[in-house]
Amino acid sequence: MKKTMICICLLLSVLTVQAKKVPLEAFAQKSQFLNMRISPDGKHIAYTYEEGNQVKLGTMNLKTKKGIHSFDVGEDREITRFMWLNNQRLYFRGSNITGWLDGANKDYRAYFADLDGKKRQSVPMGYTNIVSDLEESPDEVLILKYFGSDGVKLHKMNIKSLKTVYQDVEPKTVGGMHSRVNGLYLDNDNIARVAREVDPVDLDDYDDNVMYIHIREQKGEWELLKLENQRSEPPGFAVSGFSKDNSKVYFLSNFDLQDEGTYGLFQYDFTTKQVSLIYRHPDVDVGNMLYTPDDILMGIYIEPGYPDYVYIENEHTAPHIAFHKGLRASFKGSQVSVLNRTEDKQKSIIYVRSDKNPGDFYIYDSQDKKIEYLASSKPSINPKDMAAVEPFTMEARDGLKMYGQLTIPPNKELKNLPMVVYPHGGPYKEKDSWGWLPRPQMLANNGYLVLQLNFRGSGGYGESFEDAGYHEWGAKMQDDITDATLWAIKQGYADKDRICIHGISYGGYASLQAVVREPDLYKCAIPDAGPYELDYQLRKADSFKANSKLRKWYFEEMLGPDYEQLNKERSPAYHVDKIKAGIFIVHGKKDKRVPIGNAYLLEDKLKEKGIKYQTMYKKDGHGFMKVEYSVELYEAMLKFLKKHIGK
């Protein structure tokens, strides 16, 4: 392995202060508040929260802090988006609870109701988004309605009658018979200025899409924006916002690169008709956007290890940037977000989170220059008792640079610690981000170092990094996890004789594959909700039951064109005879994403070889949702870890 690099800055002295033991229930607790929005007049708060396996919506009086009403959208359904339409009326969108691999219909519906729950209405809306609340017309909103193969259409909706009127502003497509506009972007005056057209060319080929970008002046005709695309495939493209005077549009893309590199932030000047790069990080994609109170783009969030911000400074954004920098200084070491503001811009909802803090909500009054605490996402978690999350970088055996993070037991020297490797699910497009997570924190609070790696195939590091994971399930992606484990041992952070691996979904697959491929490296594995025979998984997953072509395409993405031959080689269930580690299989009996048949199949293979194992199966879904099941699992995990790698 090549020389590694690390950005951890820690005091490596022996600490004698004993970390406070936190009850397991605190880590399993549901979020009391997930998101918050203040009403236009500043008198009320709407918020989402978790209850059971659902996400619900609540309203409260800001002055008294008393709840007014709670909304839900039915059993096995959740609220995925909400916003204030005026001082009394809310919009929220509900869908069936499904997962990343489910092909089940989400049955999106739009709901409209007064904040006290009265005058509630709903309508099937499919993939529909409100794109403007039309402040000058309180009873109307602009919505984008998605019509599948017909693309998106802009409509004006009356929020009382729910009647819609088609606006007919989209450009005519220039591609083939299947081409459609799938993205439409409005400027600050609610005028459609940019559109994205995708031509699938051949509906049976998932890799031959062509993309066109349409632009226009506010009162002009649509024309094509001819980006000098350097890529061998269509570039990414997403509008991020407009300048104050609407003379510039900002967008994320990688069109200027060949087949390597990250997404950068660009601007197109409607006056000069020039495209220019504003910012690109060499390793990580541009993340979330920062906007001024009047919705002008003023900066971007990036995460090259620790969170950071890049500002777009000009005469209009300067005072707002100064305000954001002041917030960051007030909450040092935290990520700070402004969620929304009142109509007069006087009051704002501020969200603050960090590696030790699951999240706190505040209200800021710009007139009084005061910040008032509102609530915590998880009130039973005291940040002072939590573990620090420290980013690192390393190079895999083939030289590919990777980012990861260590969750370090509080008041422990980072030396020869028992370690749990915790690969993320997905795996494509997913990533582990810096911040508070319940399982790593629970493990660290009980003395275990936790390693998370964004192995090849993870999102957020450019398309080439993600593409490097294609065809590599159980191969190079697995080697990356091995290399990170060996890296931690070589650095002296982890005890080579006390290593376990645990993950959920793809992480469950990687956990079992780890003890198959590296039988002497890991003492135990806790695969949770993993697919262990890949062909079985793709035959049983809802996503592919009705679409054999999509199943074949995804199988090729996972393993390659010769997937039928590689399936047995890369499916760990066929190689359990190599296992020396302790095995603890965890699965939900109601899991639709990765059916529990995967676990039963694995059990059969282990029994055939006479390999001992233990299980925990519950009437739950993909990753336990019920608090009591999570607590029981945490207790069992700690007992299992103690047995195999010690306290």
C-alpha cells in the first residue's frame, strides 16, 4: 500500500477521566424535531417529527410554545415535504414508506390544511413540486407537474379550489420521439429561464441518454446553450439560483471535464452569453447552497473532511455573508443552516448540528439581534458526553484517494483500541458525512473506535469515483474497506487482534464479504439486512420483479457483463467455509428492500458447513425502526462484541 495521509489533530496523551455511560435508549430515541419552518408572520412554527416508523407534521404557537395540531398521512406513510403557503395554510406531501431498492408505488399526494387541521384537502399529485408561493397572490402557487414520458409542465394552482391552469412556457424538444423536458427553472421574477431536456434515445438502453440545455431572455425565445462538453457521456446539470438582477444563472456541472473530476459551480451570463467556473474542489463535489433572505445564491457548502463554506461575495450578498460568518463564530465547530425566514425577513429559523450534537433549533430576531433556543432534535443526548468524529484521508492499494472518518471513544487515547468497521449502505451515490450518527456514537460511548470509509462507488467525490465502484461489488470496493482497516492498524489506532465489522444493507453484504475474503483480519461480523446471494436479491427485490431489463442492467453495474459467472464468486453465502469469525445475523422480517430470505439462505449455508452463528429477527423493516427493537439490538451487539473483541 502506498503512503497514507491523515488530517487528524488529536492530543495523544493518556486521559484518566472516565466517559459518562449514556443509556442505550438515548441513541435509539426518535427525533423529536426533524425540520422546522416559521410562518410568514412569525407567529407559528410548523415542524416534522418521528413517531413509530412515520414522519408526521405538527404546528405550535411560537409565543406560548404550545402545540396546536398534528398531521399524519396514514399508516405506513410519511410526510416528505412541507411549507407555509400563507399565515394560516400549509402544504405537505405524503408518500408510502418505501426504500432505496423498492419498486413499490409511493403514491404521492399533496395535502392542504389550515394550521389547526381544519379545511384539509388532498389530491393525487404524483411527482409534483411547488416552485413558488407567489407572494403577490396569496391564494395561488406555481407547481411543476411531472407527467412521466411527457416531462414536466408548469401550472398555476389555486390552493382553495385545487384547480390548476397550464402555463405553457416549456421549450419545444429538439431530440427524438422519446425526448422530454425533465427540469424547468424559474428566475427571481418567476419567469422560466432555463430548461433541461433528456433524450433516452433507446428505451431499452439505460446508458445512451443525450441532454440538451435550453435558455432564454426574460422576454425572449428559447435557444440551446451549447456547452463545450468534454465528456464521453452526458454531463450533470442542475440550476442552483439566479443573481439579484436575473442577469446570471448559477448551475452545478462537470461538462468541462473528461471522465474524471468533481462537480463545480458555474455561472452563465445572459448579457455576455459566457459560461465561467466559479468554484470547484479537487476532491469533493459542491454540496448544498446558501441563499440570502431574498433567495439569492451567496455561497456553497463543501465537506472535504470537516464542513466548510465557499462564499460568492458581491455588493448584494456581502452583509448576509457577514451574518452567516457571525453565526458560525457563535457556534464554533458546528454546521449552521438558515432554514427559512418570515415575510419581513426579521425572524429566521436556525439549525445547528455537529459531530457531537444531533441538532438544535434556534430563532434569530434581526431587529433585537438575539438568538433564542427553541428545541433539540434529540433532547436526551448531551453533546458533552458524545464522541468526536475526526476525518481522515488515505490511499487504496491502487493509489485512489479516499475520505473517511473515525468516531473516537470519549476520553480515550487513540491507541490500540478495539475497532468496529462500519461500511455504509447504498452503495452507489451514498456516503458517510461528518456529523452525529446513533450507531457509531453508541459504539464509541461503549469504548469502541468506529471507522467509516467512503469507498469507491460512494457519492460526493465526482462521477469518476462513483464509476470506479461499478462492477466492483465484493472486489475492489471490498479491498478499499480492507485497506482502511489495515491503515488504522498501521497507524496504531486499532488493535489488530480486536477488529469487528458491522453494516446495514450494502454494509451488511460488505460485512459478511469481509470475513470471507479476509478471514484472519476480523474477529467477528454483524451483517444487518444484507444481500448475501446477489442473484436471489435481484430476483426478489420489488424494484426488478416487473422489469427484467432493469434487473439485468443493474446486475451488470454491480458485477459486469459476465455477471452470471461472477454471481457465485461475489456472493458471500457460497464461501462461508472460509469464515473464522463470529457471526451475528440481523434482519427485519418485514424488510421489502432486502427480503429476509437472504438471511435464511445464509443460515442454510452456515448450517451445511457446521459454522456457529447467532441471529436477531424482528417484525420490522429495513434496519430496525422501533425503539424497543433498536435497544434490544444494541444490548445484543455489545454483548457479542465483548465476547469477541473485549470491552
